[in-house]
Amino acid sequence: LLDTLTQYAQSTNGVDELRYLFICSAVEVVACGEADEAEMSTEVDDLVGISVERASGCRCARCWNYSESVGSFDSHKDICERCHPVVTAIESKEESKVLA
């Protein structure tokens, strides 16, 4: 179970990452007993524990996820790394319609 969850937590395709499955800003998978002190923590059984902590970074204006990348894009200071390419593509299409 730990290996499978770790695989999804490290996914880079932006779709099946655990943070989107759990609808939260970040997920870190660690073996039971290796987690840092959390704001809220519980063990489901001997294999799985759940800890909840406040996410770092700022809230994205588009998706409301907290990300450390918010503020790093010159053209859009208020969006995250996942939303930036989408917003840029939409703006590109709108700009090409105006020029046509």
C-alpha cells in the first residue's frame, strides 16, 4: 500500500496525483511512525495513518489550492503552476481571435 500511494504522490501527469484525489493542496506519503508532529493525526490501522497540516504557500485565485508557486509567474502573480498553462492557453486563443 505504501509503495502504491508513494507512486501516485510522485506522479507528474497532473491528473492522478493524490492531492487531486483527496481534493487538498498537498499530500506526502511516509511510513507509519515516520511522520512529523501534525496539527491533527490519527491511525486508521497498523498500516495507515493520516496527518493533516496547514499547507504552505499562497492560495491560487483560480483553483484555490495552496502552492508555493503562486506569485512566481510574471504574467499572472495570483495563480499556481497547474493553472498557469491553462490561463496562458486561453489568453492565447482569445488574442488570436482578436487578431483574426
